[in-house]
Amino acid sequence: MKITFWGTRGSLPAPLSGRSVRRKLVNALVKGANRGLDTPEKAEAFCDEAMSFAEWSTFGGNTSCVQVDTGGTDYLICDLGSGAREFSLSALGKHGPAAPQTYHVLVSHVHWDHIMGFPFFVPAFIPGNHIRIYSCHPKFEEAIRGQSHAPCFPVEFSALPASIEFITLETGVPYEIAGATVTGMAQLHGGESFGYRIEHDGKTAVYTTDAEYKPDDYGLMDRTAAFFRGADLVIFDAMYSLAESISVKEDWGHSSNIMGVELCQMAGARQLCLFHHEPVNDDQRIQDILAETLRFEEITRSGDKLEICAAYDGLVLEL
Ligand SMILES: [Zn+2]
Ligand SMILES: [Zn+2]
């Protein structure tokens, strides 16, 4: 199973500003001064060896869209945030517009940041393509159709030439979708949200974004740990710090990096991927959150090591 992250921000797109680019450039020039970096190869090696990810790159600014590749011909993605546009351009670039494809989409819920990419999802504009949109959310069809209504968008949903179907899923029931077994779970979030456990060929990825977990709600913690049980990867809503999630931002429907570690440890999961980054956080802040998370895992570890990474636009994980 191969997982590709096309959009990893929460709430709204957060593009890197010109000021941030300049700050990275100035820092790199000062750090690299008098090192004889006079070829691209030497400069590349310098980035790898002497600079951190936040210094030479960016976590990116697109909202939720994650591709799950199980090796079949059909595509499977989770959510239609602004990253879905990048995904669709990549798929189209691979096949060209003349070769119709089938796209399966799991929608967690219908807040803007999880559906805003659909009006720009290029395969929907090409006859012959099949798009099958699945969700446990009761209003996903209404929301996805509705966001293209005038005066908010110039192309009505009904005018899209691709074949588009909406399939409502029930929580707790396993479905065969794009060669994988997909099971949904209800999550704690304003306006409802659903996580998906995706299994294929002995590997499991859990996509759980826009979900709050309360440590004193033992029933919820146990149900969630059972849903994550033995997963090779948990893509987790780590929007807030622990302090925020239990104080000013309690009941805002999101979770923290620390809660991600605790639930993955309870579930015996192998890898935690911090996802749905707070748009206010710059690259350095997200990198610091990852470092804090790694440290927390180390001091609380009682069994096997939990691998931890922070998602960025363009990250590819092989399970
Ligand atoms: Zn969101
Ligand atoms: Zn949401």
C-alpha cells in the first residue's frame, strides 16, 4: 500500500508567503557562506546534511487530500480538499484526457476544507471518467452539489460531463472499494465527521481527521483504540497542542499530537502521521511539534517503538 499526501493543512489553505521564502533564502545563504557551494550538487548535499526540513522545504499549504494506492487500476483518495486539484492534475498527466479512469473518493465530512477541491477536480470535467464518492456523512451529496451553485461557482454540478455517483456508507460495516476493505467510524466533531480504516493485502491505514478525543471518555478511547488496532499507519488530526486541546480549544472538534501518540500506543499501531496542520503554524513550528511528539513517544514507550512523521504536501509512505 502506498500513501501519497496531496494536502495536509486544516481549516483553509495556507500558502507559503513571499516573506517566508525570503527568510528561508537569507538563512540558507548565511548558513552556506564560505562553504564553496558553487554547483547544484554541492548545494543539494548541503541541504541534506546541514539544514533541517523546515529550512530547505515546506510542509505545504493545501487542505486534506490523501491518495491510497493498493496497486490496482482504480484510484482511491480520502477527502476533496484543495490538494485534490493537485492529485487530479497528476492523474491526468499520467493518463492524458483521452483515457477514462475510475476515481473512488472517501469523504470524512463536508466542512469546506474537505470538499473545496471538487469544483477544480479536473476529471469531473471530462466525459468517460467515473467518480464514485462515498461517505458515512448524511449530507455529503447535498454539500458537494451545493458548493457549485451560482453565485458561488460558474459551473453547476449538473453540467459536469463525468459520471458521478454518491454512495452512502454505514459505520462499522466493511465495504470493498477500489480493491481495499473500508470501514467507517463516527468521530466527535461539529457537524459530524467520520474516520476510515482501509485494509489491503495485510496492510492497514487509518484516515482519521477532524476528530476530538477526550481522555476521560473511556468508552470513546477504547472504541477508537479498537478502530486503530494494529494499524501500519494512522493519519491523525494533530491540529492543536495538548494544552490548547484541553483548555481554550476544548470542544472545537480537533485533537493533539500527544493524544495521537496515546491512542496509537493503546492500539499497538506502527506509525503515526501528524496531519491537518493548524494554518497559523509555520514550517518551523510544525517541525518543533514533530520533535516534541518524538520526545513524548520516547519517554512514554513501554513496548515497540511507534514511528512518527509529520505529513507534508508531496510525502509518500510505503506500508
Ligand atoms: Zn478540517
Ligand atoms: Zn471539520
